[in-house]
Amino acid sequence: MTEHTIKRFEDELTALKEKILCMGGLVEKAVRRSMKSVLQVDPGKAQKVIDRDRAINALEVEIDEMTRSMLALRQPAAGDLRLVIATIKIVTDLERSGDLAEGIADAMLQTKDHPIIHTSSLETLAELVIEQVKYALDAFASEDFEKALDCVAKDKKVNKTFKAFQRENLTYLMEDPRQITAGLLASAIGKNLERIGDHAVNIAEMVIYMVKGHDIRHVDHKTAAALISGELSED
Amino acid sequence: MSDPLKPSSMDTSLKADNRKRRRARADSRFKWYGIIALGLAMAFLTFFFIDIIGKGLPAFQQAEILVHVEYSEAVKSNYNKAVPKKYRKLISRAWLRSIPMMLEGHPDMIGTSENLWVLADYRVDQFLKGHEGHRLKKKYQQLVAQLETDGKVHLAFNTGFFSSGDSKLPENAGILASAIGSVLVLLLTMLFAVPVGVMTAIYLEEFAPDNHFTRLIEVNINNLAAIPSILYGLLGLAIFINFMGVPRSSALAGGLTLALMTLPIIIIATRAALRAVPDSIREAAYGLGASSLQTVWHHVLPLAIPGILTGSIIGLAQAMGETAPLLIVGMMAYIPDAPHSILEATTVLPAQVYTWSAESIRAFEERTAAGIMVLLAVLLSLNAVAVKLRNRSQQTW
Amino acid sequence: MSTDTNNKLTIRDLKLWYDDFEALHGVDLDIPSGKVTAFIGPSGCGKSTFLRCLNRMNDRIPGCRVQGDVLLEGNDIYAPDVDVVQLRTHIGMVFQKPNPFPKSIYENIAYAPRIHGMMQDGPDMDALVETALKKASIWDEVKDKLKQPGTALSGGQQQRLCIARTIAIQPDVILMDEPCSALDPIATAKIEELMDELKQEYTIVIVTHNMQQAARASDFTAYFYLGDLIEYGKTTDIFTAPKNQRTEDYITGRFG
């Protein structure tokens, strides 16, 4: 895209994107670190996640302020407008993801006396979700709608893995009642991961809206692909 | 390298340095050149006015003598017998000559007599006004002095100047004939030049296509406004008198010739006035579906009228003061009587001024100046009207 | 655009030359009935020229040549038997600079119906003047001073008077050539509001330099660039997700 005639607007748009990526980086790190604390049983890491959440919240407020002033003063249109709107939505999803990561760290701290023994499914799920988050953020950074579509597509696998994890967890609970606390905490962590994945999907959908101008929320994957390639019109 | 355009934070002095002072001096010098030029122009104008008014004002008074007039039968054949012999040379021969004719018109007056203030000879007039070169003989000078102490000679308002035509006798010469001539010529000029000029301008400005031919016409019209006016006289002579057979020296010949001269001025002024009408008015009219004629007639022309009038009046004023072309069509002649039709020989005010100025008798000098005063008064009032109209037209849309 | 039968004006392959310069390179456009259609684009892109083709105002310009079809409800307005005067009673025009005649407000409205023989002076004419002024939302402001000159009104009022003057000839289409470029924001808003009301009865085509105005006031937007129609579509689509990169660049202020 060519440069904006008004240099300061261009600078503001660039700054906005950078702030989102910065926030995304923090969130991704928080998710990674919270899961590491769970898997490596490292309460220090968990505490770090909880401490760092304030930075994410601060960024959310800052980005909201930026988008507000851009809407009021610059009256963005077309691609710029879509970027600002997508930003407003993405920021909420990121903030929620940050909170969910904090929730995971919080749950980990509670497992001190009841360590989670069976972590392999949780690890698989975490890998998938972290990859999903990474895809969404990469798609945003490079305005790559194909990557965003991939991210959306991953959701099926995440859901499947999550269900499998829940069934597995349930069998452990039934096997050994002493594991109930740990099992419930593991279930909560799994649920948080699954929801982080959902937020990543939201972000990816917003990236597609931002790049292509199509709203593919609440449509099936095939229709979405057809919309994007221009075979279908929106009406 | 430092930025040469950076605001200087160091030097915040608001006082003028040498260079600025020099610049200020140049400014005031320039202003004074203008004032001097203006003063010079004013001085010339003042000198001209004082000279003309000083010379011309006495002409509005004329000497009259109170004499005993006898209308005997003999007067009919020898008008000199109407007045006492002693005073004969003091009385205007123009008046004396008119007695027999008057008596023919009023036979009942024969045999009567009366005391009458009659027009004095121009020599008496000049003597009374104290002008050098009055040419009054010594013996008459004493007589006039005597009459003056008796109150039998005085200076009265010169009605004859406005009520009679040209004459070889200065005391009897007036501007009436030439003024009527001027009015006739001007009316004819207006009648020919204004409609033709305005229509030409409207066509060129509003209807004509913009091509080489119309541009050629434009250039020629602009050039015509600048050529020496005497050429119009030659043109008028060739076309109107020699080719069309209009009588020489007639108001018609003069009017047509001056119309030719005024045409370019009117065309240029009208075009300027039409061009000053904003195009948005034309667009508005066209946009509402008005035809070209309706647009021009209903909207453009009414807005241009003040400008057109101004241009026309200035053109006519110029025509009124013009002499050169009229010289060629024979209007610079001795024509004592006012014309009764536009085909009769006539003269005009500036021509009258010119003929008087060429007379050898000194008494005509003050008539010349008085004629100039009348001409100037008319021209200035015409220009005043033009200025007034121009001010009215200076509204914006 | 779909081939909707509800099109007021249909333009097919319209080309225009000023002497040797081709100002429009074949424009195809359907202007829907009862909607506001906006033409946007940088200066000199041909949008005003195109607008003026629609009621043949370009006829006045020497050296201007038009080729292609402009159909008003199927009738070619460039057909040899078309009377331009008649055409302009169907397609009225409002100009950039408010240009009321330097006559009374009443005269401004009554002029066109009179010259077209639609109506003689009298009570009918009074009623027509009132209706036109009411439709242009200016009646309340001028009803007590109909005899005063139209040029004494404020800029915005003058422009609404000009719209009323156009309405008085009962056109189907009203063309507006940057009608708000000389007006302040409040006066502009009033004109935009007026357009929104007028589109119930008239088809409105507006040329504007102000993209926000096109966004606010129009239903359809056409983007012109260098004599080409680059993109045409619903205003919401053009302003949120234009299909053409050049449109995108222009709308977001990245033009160049």
C-alpha cells in the first residue's frame, strides 16, 4: 500500500499496528509461560505471568485510546477503517487471552499440593493453541489472510483435542478420587486453553475482514473461502 | 551545516537596522515622487482653469447704452437715422441693422419713439471692461466716460451669448447655433453608434464562435479605437458625403462620422461590461432551460446595462469634444443660423470655439474662453453621470 | 451493476473530447432512480465533465465533442431531435457557487416556469413558488421577504434557493456540481439533509470533492480517475471495502 498523504496519520497507523503486535507478543509469551509453569511445575514462572498481566491491560487501554482518537480526528475510510475496527476487536480478544493465561497461572499455583500427573494431553493441546495464537498474530503482522484461514481451520483440531483431553481427564478422575482437585484444575486449564484458541480464531477472522473486507464470522469454512476468493458476493 | 531558515532565537531586536532604514527612506522617496507629479498636474490644471475662467467670465456680461430711439419712416431705408448721430458709432451695427426688419413686422410702431437699453458696439464693451486693444477712438472714449457718469451705459448679463448664433460682430456672436448643432450631431451619433455598437458587442461576446475570423475582428476593433480621429473624417467624407450623397456640413454627415469614431469605444466598453457579468448567471439560466436569447436578454444584459451606459457616455463625450473629423466633413465653417433639419449646414461647439479663436478681433478672445467654459461644463456633467452609473454597476454577485 | 430496470439514467461507452484531448474514455454507468449517486475523484478526473454531459451543459463549450449513449429512461438525450431546452426541464442543475439571479426571491423561482410556459403569474404561480421553497426547506426562512433580492440571503440559503429554483421546473433528475464547496459545515449539513428528503421524489446526482460528504449523503458512489470510471458501487461498500486499489488509495488519502 502506498504512503498516506498525511504523514502523521501514516505514523499513527504504523504505531497502532506495532502496539497490537507488541501486545500480541506479550499475550503469546504469557500463554507459553503459563503452560511451561504447569508442565515444568514452576511456580516462579506462574507468578511472573500474573505480574506481567498488568502490562497487557495497560496496553489495552493505550490502544483503545489510540483507536478512539483516530476515529474522532482522522475519519479513516476503507482499509484504514477496517484496520481500526479490527484493532478494536482484536485488542479485546488479546486482553481476554491474557486474562485466561493468568487464570492458567493461577490454577498452577493452586496445584502446589495436588500436582497434575498426566500432562501429556494438556501439552498437546497447549502446543496446538499456542500455534494457533502465533498464526493469528503472524497473519495480522503480515496481513496474510491465508495464514488467518489456516488459523481458523486449526480450531476443529483444537476442539477435537480438547474433547479428547476432557474424556481422558474424566477417566483419571474416576480412577482415583484423590486426584479430583488436580483433575479439576487440569480441566480448568484445558478449558482456558480452548478459549484462548477461540480468541485466536476471532483475531484471525478480524484479520481476514481487515485484509479482504469480508465478514466470515458464523459461516462455514467452505463459504468463507469462496467469499474471499470472490466467487460469492456478500448479499 | 546549520539550517539557514531556522527561526533566530538569538536576535529578537525589533529595531530597524541600516538596511531597513534605507528601505524605509526609499519608500518615502517614492511617495514624494508621486506627490510631486500630482502637484505638477494640479498646477497645470489650475493654471488652465484660472486662465480660461479669467478670460471667459467677462464674456457673460455685455455693454448696453440707453438711447432715445425714433422709429420714423426714414428709418426703414436708413437705419442709422433711428438714433442720435452722436451715439451712432457707439451702438452695435448688428442691432441697428435689425430695426428695418422689425418695423416691417410691426408697422404700427412707425412714428413712435422710446428710450431703450441697446447693445453697445464691441469697442465700447471692451473699453468699459478695461481691456487693452479696445480700438475705441479718443473722442468716443470721453463720450462713453460721460455716459458712464450719467448712468446711461452699463454692463448687463449677456443673454445674447446664449440666444444668438455666430456673427462677424463680436458683440452679437453667441453659441446657440453651435449648441443646437452639437445636440443634433450627438443625438445622431448616439442613435447610430449605441445600438450598432451594443448589438455587435453582444454578438461577439455571447454568440460568436471563437475562431480566427472573430479574433481578427476583435483585434481590428481594438485597433480602430486607437487610430487618429481625423482618419474617421476622411472615411466619413468618402462614404457618407461622396458615396452616399449626404449634404456637406450637415448634422447627419457629422453625426454619422462621429458614430464611426465612437463605435469601437462602445463595443469595447460593452464587451467589458458583458464579460464582467459572472458566468454563473449564464449557467444558472442555461441550467433552467433558458435559450441563449432569453439568457442574454433576461439576465446578462440587465446586469451589464450600467457598464454599457458608462462606456457609451464616455464615448459620446469624446465625440462631443471632437473637432478633427468634423473639419473634414465641412462643419468648421461660419454658420450663423441654427439648423432646422439634420440635412442643413451646421456647426458644433468645439468647432465654434475653434473659429472664434482664429478671429483677429480681440473681442472674440473672451468669447472663445466662454465657449470653452460651456463645453467643459457639458463634458464634466456627462462624465459625472458616467461615474455615477459606474458606481451603481460596481455591485458584486 | 446489475441491470436493474429501475435505472433513471443509463450511460453507455460515453467518450468526450475537448478539441483533441480525450477527457472521458468510455464510461458505462447506471444511475438508479430515487437515489443519491455521488461522483468522487481528484481534480481534473472528469467527474464534473461527466455530470455536465448528463444535461448537455457541455454543448456550450466550443470544441467539445461527445460520443456514446446517455439514455434518460431509454430516450437518448443526444438524439438529433432532442430539444436541449426541453431536456433541461427534465434534468435540472445546481452549481458549485450559489448563483441566484440578482432578482427577488419570488422571481428566482417563478422565472423558469414562466419562460417554459408552464404557468402564468397569479395565484397558481404563488402556490408553485411556495411549494418549491417548502420542498427546498427554505420557506420558513424567506416567506416574509419574497420580494427581497435572492442575493441578500446567506450562502447556504442561496444554495437552497437555487435548489428550489430547480425544483420549480419539476425535473426528474437534479444534478449538483459540488453544491457545498462554498458553504460552512452547518449549511452543508442542511443541504445534505435536503438531498435525503428530495430523493423520495427526484433522482439526485452529486459531484463532490469532499469524500466524507459522498459517504454521508449518497447511496451509490462512483470513483473517477483520469477520465475513467474506476469503481462504482454502493457507498457503504466503496467506503469500507473498495475492490480497486486506486479507489482504496484515494478514499484513504493515499492518493498518488
